[in-house]
Amino acid sequence: MDSSVIRNMKDFQLLFNQMSETCFKTCIGTFISRDISINEAQCIENCSGKHIHANHKIMEIFMEVQPAIARKSMEEFQKAQAALETTQKEQNLENNA
């Protein structure tokens, strides 16, 4: 399996586990009954819905910003590469002189 697929699955599992734990701690107050009450079920639905909506918004913004971040990284890499090549040329000229 591709390492990026494995990393994505781990990230998803971590996010899901964090959401589950947060909503459980927020919504489940007692263990008197084996069944989930209507209030608890509604709370869990609202809590998980907010987490999912927030995650979608974050991903939406990330997808908008990612090309600019990648472009900036590429420009910085190209500048560093050009500086390295210039330094190497200067060193070669000094060694040949």
C-alpha cells in the first residue's frame, strides 16, 4: 500500500478518534442506562456535525491556499538552487585560476 494512503488513513483515524472522544465527554454524563437518551443522541449528532463541518471548511480553505504555498516553496527552492549553482561556479573559477 502507498505510504501516502497509509498516512491519510492514520490522519483520518486520529481525527475521528479525537472527535469521538470530545463528543463522548461532552454528551454522555451518566451510565445509569444502557441506552442512549434522546438528549444524548441529539448532542452527539450536533457535536459530530460541528466537527465535520469545521473539518470541511478547513479543507476547503487549505485547497484554496495550497497552490500558493506550493508555488512559494518552489520559488524558494529555485532561488536556493540558483545560489548554490552560483557558489559552485565561483569555487570552480577560483580553483582553476
